[in-house]
Amino acid sequence: MSKEEKELATEYSSSEETEPNEETEESQDDMARLYEESFRSVEEGTVVKGRVIQVRQDGIVVDVGYKSEGIIPIEEVQPQELAGIKPGDRIVAIDGQPTGSMTLMDAVKKSNSEVEGNLMDKSGMTFMVRGLGYIKGIKDLENIPVAAYNGTPVLVKDLGRVQMGVQTRRGLIDWDGKGEAVGGIIVMRYGENAMQVINRVKAKITQIQPGLPRGVKIVAAYDRSDLITRAVHTLKRALTEESIIVSLVVLVFLLHFPSALVIVLTLPIAVLISFITMKYMGVTSNIMSLGGIAIAIGVLVDAGVVMVENCYRHLSELDPEERKSRRLEVVIQSSRQVGRAIFFSLMIIVLAFVPVFLLTGQEGKLFHPLAFTKTFSMAGSSIIAITLVPVLMYYLLRGNMPPETKNPVSRFFVLLYSPVIRWALKYKKTVIFLNVLALALAIFLYGRLGHEFMPALDEGSLLFMPTTLPPVSMTDAKRLITVQDAIIKTEPEVESVLGKVGRADTATDPAPVSMFETIINLKPKSQWRPGITKQDIINDLSKKLEIPGVAEGWTQPIINRIQMLSTGVRTDIGVKIMGNNLNTLDMLAQQAQGILDKIPGAADLYAERVTGGEYLDIDVNREAAARYGLDVGDVQRIIESAIGGMRLTTTVEGRERFPVVVRYARDFRNNIDALRRIQVPVKDGQNTAYIPLAQVADIRVTTGPDMINSENGMLRSVVFLNVRGRDMGSFVQEAMAKLNSGLKLPPGYYIDWAGSWENQVHAAKTLRLLVPLGLFIVFILLYFTFHSAKEAAMVMLSVPFALVGGVYLVWALGYNISVAVWVGFIALYGVAVETGVVMVIYLHEALDKKLLAGPVTEKDIYDATYEGAVLRLRPKLMTVFVALMGLVPIMWSDGTGADVMKPIAAPMIGGMITSAIHVLIMTPVIFVLMKTRDLKKGRLKASEMKG
């Protein structure tokens, strides 16, 4: 030690406030040497016995006065308590014991409480005695005494800095690429009406807006109400157009306004019954519920059409005087003639929809509202047909009633149909062959159709979900999201951009920092550049947003949430790889990504990085800790409190509550070297010494899982991807084949497919069971209608031939087979059966007249079939036309929701065309074959169709 160092050491020992130091120069040298040797192991900020000291660059300990520096000089510093300090460190000692972070935490805990002192009676009143000691703010925290010496307290503010802080950030929000904003998410309770909730939220925002600080305002970054309004408006407009078209079709065919009025009046009443039932069953107005009414509009008037047309025919055949006297009798007789069969045909339409009610999973949630409203309206129509319609016919079917033969519309269609049906009855085998050929072609085309779960609903907005590497910091994430949002905002069609990094402060959003979500609100299409589409916008933005290390993903806000909640996958398809080792899963996921990337149609590919997280591991050395009398828990408490920050208590500031956390200042924990010097208290008898954390723990950087996902008791990695430019079914089939041949899975590992494909597979399995069930129900109802299994089977033949037209039109429009298309087919075969029922009713009516008149010949059967088919052409054409034209407005609609309803309407429109052709041509042919056979075997008799 140099002479100057010895002098400074002597100055240090003589500046005590105790008795003068009598040590010799040699003892002073020994003390200085001990100080110097002990500088290697005590952490910065440790409170030790003696005084506040400062270690200068020359390594010499000097006194720092209390008055000038705000620190308390106390007693002699013990050499063993100075190990590890470095130049610039300040250390305080109190009462002979070091006061570190644990002592500070105890002091904070004890200084925030309230106690009760029971009750005290005084002056006739009872007083509740309270001992108040709550911390009410930063000032109270700063003035908490940690210890005292000779009446002088050492406060928290003497040992550290007290300030308001935040928890470790795991998310942020950016607005339009301009920087951070504060955001909130409104979560609706299950079963609530979305529109009502949104309106209440808007009302509350308007109410609190005046109370916000100047310059602060609440802006809706994403609002579903506009989508809801547009979707409902699209369906309302379609309903209005359908009602007008149906009314015009009825009027054109009858050319008798009172008769048309009877039919038209049933339409709003049936719809009103549906809305009333919706209200009491809690079914809201949405795309699907209104769509159920939309696809049923044309069918709702079928019963009225047949009832009114039949009654009109009977009345028009009477002279005016007889018509007046026999009006009630004719109305009752005509109603009884077709009422039972019509009621059963409507019940067939209702019960044919049973498979839709039995759908489960995501498809069940989507289509149950549609099934309910369609059933409600059809049930209302059935009740009206047998109750109100006969009453209206009695009062309104009056005046001039020209017979059907004088109706120009009827004559026109009869002229077209007569030669066709005569040719068909003459060349029955040829007709059957042509029908079978059409059916075979439909089966061939069906096999070439693509498959998907549901057609995409255009929500009018986009969700950009890029993913970067797991260890990304909040600083870099903020930079990335700001740059991305600013680029997106430059697109002319973009209205606003809301970017989110990581998770919101809610358990419903467990997103890592590496996951971004950017909601892109688009302007109305009227403001878009001419000829541009939504896909063009995505393609343009994808080119602008190509950033190394960032994997893109494009979807829409609502469908994304549905997919994540129902399948756990945020894209159309998720390839799940299940196994037991994260490193192996990570390797397999990246191999699978390489294979899938080569398949046409794959887009937005991203293999989940399950092992990309960075860790700073502090591994406690149990043997080293034991030498100091420490266990693992002792060391871990230091790590938890000094680095992570331990929540000690909660302040009570009126109605506000804030947690109080104690931890080392950032300078003492912001790098590995600082962490190595963190003090761990060691008991040495009655005294406490401090050793650095590095002496009892190994500190190292490692890699590991950023987030661990498990499913069915196994670890899981996922390859996310969307499908564009082809159907999902063919893509998955090709992808399965490529992965099975190109991806070698170790024993115990397997692949599972999730996302929309998971829903599609589930829906397909369900429909394979439910569609035959629906057909069986229809057959049973037909049997009870005709009391004959053969005639029920004859009517059932209209179902496959109805599917022919549906397949043709779906193929021509380029639609994929989806749950929506199958719902359209299910609705179709109910309508097709109804048309067949009407035809068979009139064929039997014509044949029964001849049977009642006497014995019949084979020619009589031909004549009766021709008469029943041709002379009763008008009601059959009316039922087909009103059902067909009632769906046309859906096909020309282009508003929100139309892209979901069109695949439902398409098979119904195509199917009703071929069903009508089959019923008008094929059914009479089969009827002739059946009745001729019965005549030859002596089993021909009148039907049991009369009331």
C-alpha cells in the first residue's frame, strides 16, 4: 500500500464520531489491506455496518458526510462486510447489521395495514375504533422507516427511488402507423344481441366523452355494427324483392286479382308468425335467420296457390247463379280435396329440414337460426293454409271468374306442354333413359366439384396477422408494427389501421409478443379504384410488406376469432404435429412447411417456432449454497425479489388500488454482470454477511420454448396456412399424400389436421348420417299421405332428379360443395317432393273420375294421365314458378351476406328446374307404368286421396 493510501486509511479511522482510534500504523495497514482484499464480493447498494462510504477510482475508502450528501455516518465499517464493492458504490450500515432488500421489504409490508380496536361507548354513542396505517401514495412509501440509529431514521427514500411504474409490457397498440395509443376490447357475453350491446357501448362512450381530459377522445377502431347493418339490409331487400316477384307471378298466372289477393295475404302473415316466434325463442335477426325466411318465401304461398287455384277451377266451371248458391259447398269440397295432401306436403318440407336441426359443432351454430326461421314460417304457412285460406276464398273468390281454358297464360303453357307429354307417354323407355343419363352426368360432375367448409363471408375489413421470431423485443416489435401500419395506411382503399402487438390485458388474449394483429378497415366499395377487388388489395399490400423474418397471414377479424376459438388455429388450415420432444417437433414443423410450400394453393405458410425462446437461466449450485448454509429457496427468493420484483402489498387510495413492488434499480439488474453481483444474505451467528449470486448459482443464456402447446396429453407444433386459388378439399388430399410420403415421423409422432378442414370433416360425417335420415322421414310422411309405399316411392324419385339440376348449377357457377350447398340441397328435396305430391294428386283425381264412371282400359289410364298432367298444369307451374322466382333476388344480390346465401339458393334454383321437368314428364310416365301394371293384375282401384 502506498503512503497516500495509508494516510487516507488513517484519516478514515480518525474521522469516527466515537473515541479516537489508537491503532498503530501497522494495524491501519492491516485494515486497509483487508478492505482492499474484500472489495470483490459485496454488491452495489448493500447496506452494511459503519457509515456511508464511497470507493474512489484509486480503491481507497473515504467518509462521505451525512449533512452534505444526505447519508448517515455511523460506526466503524467491518472489513468482511465490504467484499465486492467497486469505485462509485455507496453503502450504508445500520445498527451493526447490513440492511438489504429483504429488510426493506419487511419494512414496507409492516407499514401498510389497518387494525380494529373493537368498540368504545361515549356520550351515549358507540364508536368503532380503528388503527389507520394505509399507504396513500408515493410520499408515504418514501417515508417508511427501514431502521434507525440514535433517533435518526433511515427511510426508504434514502435507500432507493420510489416511483409509479408499470408491469412488464407484453403488448401495445398502434394507430394508423402514427405511434402508440391506448385501446380497449369490448367482450360480449354469450347469447347477447350484438347490435344492442354495440349501441349501449356507443351510448356510454358518448356519455363519458365530456369528462375526458382535453385532447383525449375515444375512437371506435373496429365496429361490427356496420357489417351487421349491411348484412341485414341485404337480406331485407331480398325479402322485399322476393315478395313482390311472388305476388306478380301469382297475379300473372291467375289474372284474377281477388284470387291473387288471397294468396298474397298469406305471405306477410306467415313471415309475421316467423318473426313472433323468433322473438319468443330468442333468435336474433342476422344473415342466417333472415336467410331462412328468404329461401322459404316462394314455398310459403304454395299451399295457398294450390288451394285457391283448385277452388277457382271448380267455381269457374259453374254458372253465376249456381256458383252463388253453392259457394260454401264448393269451397269446402275443393279444400278437402287438396287440403290434406297440401298440409302433408308442407309438413314434408318442414321435416325434411330435420338434418339441419341435428347439425352439431360450428356448422350447427351457423345454420340452426336458418333452420328455425324457415321452420317457423313454414309451420305458419301450413296452419294458414287449412284455416285462413278457405275463409278468404269464401269471401274473395267472387265476380267474373273466367275458366282456365280462357286464360292466355295457361293456354300458352298448355300448347308447349301437350306435345311433350304425349311424346313422353309414347316413348316411355326413351324418357327413362334420358333421365338416367342426366343423373349419371350429375354424379360425374359432383365428383369433380371442390369441397370446403363454408364460403367466405366478405366482412368488409381485413386482418393482417404477421408473425416474427419468438425472442423479438418490445422495442423491435413496436418499430415493426409502426412501419407496417404506416405502409398499409398508404393504400387508397384503406380507411384506418389498428395494429396490436402481443396480448391485451385479458386472459382471453394469450398472444405472444411475436404475434401481430392489424385490423384494416376498408372504405366503402364506391370509393375504391375502378376494377380493384379485395384480393387485389391483399396482393398489393403483400408486396409492400415483405420484411425479412416476418411471415405474413391474411384473414378477416370475425372468422379469425371463430377459428381460433373453435379449432385453436388462426388460419384456414393447421397441420398439427403431435409428439413428446419439442426439438423434434420444431424440426418436423419446418420440414412440413418446406413440403407444403411446393403445393399449389398454399399461402401464408408459417411453421410455429416452438423452441425459439431465449432464456437467462440462474441455476442454483446446491453444494455451493449449502456451504453458506443456504438452500435453493433462499437463493430463489433473492432472484424473485431483486430481479423480478416481489409484490408486497397494495396501497389504498380512495377507491383506487395499486400494488407495491420492491426490486433493484435497473442499473443493478439490466445485464448479466450486474446479476452476478446481486447480494445473497448469509447468516454468520448473530451477524449477516453478503455474498454475490455468482458464488452460489450459474448464470447462462439458453434457448427453449417460447410457448408450450399441448393437446390430448402430447406436445404440439403447428404449421399454419391458408388456401387460395383452389378448393380446400383437393388441397388437403394432395397435402396429406405429400406429407405421408415426404415427412418421416419418428415412432410416437402423428399428424392431425385442424382449422376449417376440421369443421368440414365433422360436417361431412354428420351429413352422411342425417341426409338419409331426412329422406326416410319424407318417405314415411308420403306413405301416410298416399297410403301406398309404391306411390310414396314414385314421388321420392323426384329427389335424385332434383339434385341433378342443383349439381349442374353449382358446377356452372364454380361453387364448391360446402355445408351451405348441402343445406340448399336439403331444402330442395322437400320442395321437390311437394311438387311431386301436387302432380300425383291431380293424376289420381283424373283417374278416379274414370274409375268411378265404370271399368277402365289401358287407353283410359293414358287419357286420365294426360288430362291430370295437362289440364291441371297451371297449379303445378305456379308452385314451381313462385318457389323458383322467389329465390332469384338472392342470386342477383351483391350486398354483404349474399356470398353466403348464394350457395344455398343455387342448388335450390337448379334443382327446382330439373325437378319440375321430372315431375311434369317422368312422374306421368311412371304413373302410367304403375297403373297399367295394376290393371293387368286386377289391383287397380280408386285412390284414398279424398278428404
